Amino acid sequence: MRKPIMAANWKMNKTLPEAAAFAQGMADVRSLSDKVETVVCPPFTCLAAVADALTAKGIAVGAQNLYPADKGAFTGEVSPEMIRSIGCVYVILGHSERRHILGESNGFINEKIKKALEHGLIPILCVGETLEERQSGKTKEVCETQLEGSLKEIPKEAAARTVVAYEPVWAIGTGVNASVQDAQETILTVRNWFVQTYGQETAAQVRIQYGGSVKPENAAEYMSQPDIDGALVGGASLEPDSFLSIVKGAL
Ligand code: PGA
């Protein structure tokens, strides 16, 4: 049985005092933790403070990126060990904003996934098509290419631990969420890719989220689908009450 995982992606939002206010306003979710895993991914500048405050409330913390090297001359970058050392468990990799704005390739994302796993971090690997790709019927092909490139040479056990977020690019931050049927259908395609690549057992273990304009009003509907195991939430995760009601959509 896969445990639902509801994750907040704050992106480039919140100063340290704003992050502290969120942590203070967030309920203790330990009583829900048998049924749902809750994760918050703040920017690097408040990662340690948020990890301290939220871990005590039963909420795991994740980073939004890492650099795929142990240490050294990489000005401005942050290593997996640094992230791990402040109590982070997860790391978002392959987000469409990094693919499209910063030009990250599947090969580079693959290096990051390998390093994350080597250091005991669980990647939340994002995949998803643009509007143009969807309109030309390429959704399945795009997601499969991203999965193949990003998970190249990742062994079965590590693949089973990885979380995948299916995030159609056209649904991110637009208020136009994918229909529940479309999200389920593509997520099933993603799961079938795991069946073909790693076998039935791994495919049954891997958790796959939907992301793209998830809100308190639609979270439960996504969670009612057989293959949707969670949500990756941007805009609607910035307020404690809103994020908490999305988390409760998994119950
Ligand atoms: P959104 O972002 O919820 O604001 O659409 C989701 C994401 O980018 O992870």
C-alpha cells in the first residue's frame, strides 16, 4: 500500500521571517502521519530554520535543487551532503521551471538524482509536457523520454524510493489544472513505464504525484484516483491553512 505524499513547493517565495511565520501557523500533523506524509520544500535561505520548526510537527523538509558534486569549486551551488546535514529528506529535481528557464537537461537531472540517492535523499522527480506537446499528442512520449533520461542507470531499489511528480507545464501556476481523468491517465502511463523498466513490484511501490494548480477545492478529487499518490503544490502551499486542507485531501 502506497502512503500518500503531499508536498509544498514554495519556489522563490518567503523571506526567513515569512517562513518562520508559516512554520508557526502550520498545525502539528503527527496525528495524520499514519495516513499521509507531509513535506515542505522552502528556498535554501530558510531551509535549516524550517527544518528545525517543522520536523517537530511531523512534517518532512525538502530542498528545491542540489548540485551533483560532493564539494569543491562550484560557486553559488549547494551539495547533497549540506542539504542532508540540516535534516532534509527530499529534494525536488527536474522541475519544469529548471528545465525551461535554466535549461537543465535529462542528463544533468540524472547526475543530480544519482548524487541525491547516494547521499540518502529522496528525489521528487518532475516530468510533464508543454501545451504544444499535449496538443500534438506527445504527452506520453515526452514523459517517457524524461523518465528514461532522468532515471538512467538508477537501480530498482532506488527507483522504488523515488517519488515522481507528473506536472503538465501548462497547468503550473496558471489556475488551469489538468482534469482528474487526464491526470490519472498520464500517471498510469508513468506507472506503466515503471512496469516495463523495473517490473510490476517496483511499479506498485513508486509514488506518483500530480502537480499543477492543485488547490484545497480539487485535492481530494485527484487523491480519489487509483494511481495518484499525492500532490506537489506551488501557489496554494504558501499559506498554512490552504496547504493543510490540501494535505487533508489525502485522508
Ligand atoms: P502550482 O505549482 O501549484 O502553483 O501550479 C506547482 C509546481 O510547480 O510544483
